[in-house]
Amino acid sequence: MDGVVSPFNGKDKGVEIESVFPKVLFTLGGVPIRDTVVHTWVILAVLVGFAYWARHRYRVWEPRPWQLGVETIVTYVDELIVDIAGRARPELVPFLTTMITFIAIANLLGLVPMLLAPTRDVNTTLALALISLASTYLYSIRARGVGGWLKSYIEPVAFMLPLNLLGEISRVTSMSLRLFGNIVAGEIISAVMFMLVPLLSPLLMNLLGMITGVLQALVFTVLTLVFIIDATQLAEESESND
């Protein structure tokens, strides 16, 4: 069997699989900067640049196709909030629209040649989970005040404090690992399928990757919304009881 190239060749397979995981590109002030960080900067620059560009081109009458696309996303998020919360929460729309847009683009970025999905790095997904948790704190403090927010950790009884803190840790861990695991699993499966069926797999796996990427962005955003609503509704119920 000399001269026969096997799709399971160890060296080639290692190169393909290793390309899935983040790599350090350079150091900045002694801090290693991975390719996922660079690609995150790219997404942020594109979103900020687009927001600035769109701000001066928004039309009330005869909107352009790009404006209809943006309004479709905003309307979908607004309706999602109404369906879950039971009423409109306009203050949540900008934040959740930005979140679902950023995560969806980050998940789908790996489908673009020469670019990689930042969410294949657990540090990126952990940062997103911490932002989700921080947003819950922010809206809870707005609704209940700092004292009411702190009091929620010892409700209904004081010895619930350790369990409530453990619940916060498990929430961040599960959200970050769920998003990271789904994206990395998809990347690895795509790499293996490309080695086995190089002609047909790219189209099928890209289609599956698009569906998975958007779905994971939706799941992450819905979980964040549920946690925010839970925190603020507790505040509203407390005020009603008072």
C-alpha cells in the first residue's frame, strides 16, 4: 500500500483538527493575543462602523433593503420579549438585539474564507456569559435597588445564600460551555467530514453550521432574557407585596 494517501493520515488529520483551536498571533504588552481576539475586534469594528453609517441613512419613508433587514431583527427581538415576558419591555430591545447579532455573526464567521469563529474559544464564550450575568445584575438593581438586589440572595431564608451563589456560578459555566461546545463540535465535525468526503461535505456542513450558529445565538439570547425577566419580575412582585 506504499504511495496510497489515506484520509486518516495522522499528520494531515492533526493539521486539520489543530486548525479548529485558537492560536496566539502576537503579544501586546506581554499579553498573548489569540486569533479569536483579533476576529472579535473585527466583528466589533464592523458593527460599530455599520451603526454609525446606518444612523445617517435611516429613512422613515421608502426604507432600503438593509434597513428592512435591521428592522426585521429588531421586531423579532421585540416580539420575543413580549412572548416570554408577557408584555413589551422596550428597554431590553437594544441590548438583546446587539447580543443576538454579535453572537450570530461570531458563530458564522468561520464560514467566511480566511476567518474563524471567535466563539470557538472558551474565553470568548465565558466573557459573553459574564456579560449576560452582569446585565441581569444591572436590570435587577435598577428595579430593586442595591439593597433589594443583595437581599434576593438570602431569600426566602438566609442559608440559601451559598446555593444562590452556586447557582450564579453554574449559570455562567453552563452558558459558556454550551455555546463553546456546540461551535467547537461543529468545527471538528466539519474538519473530519472534509477529510473523508472533500467534495460534498463543505456545502452540507456549511448549511448545518449556519443553522447551528443562528440557533445557538438565539438560545443564548433567550436564556439571558429569561434571567433578566426573572430578576425584574421578582422585584415587581416584592413591590406589589409591600
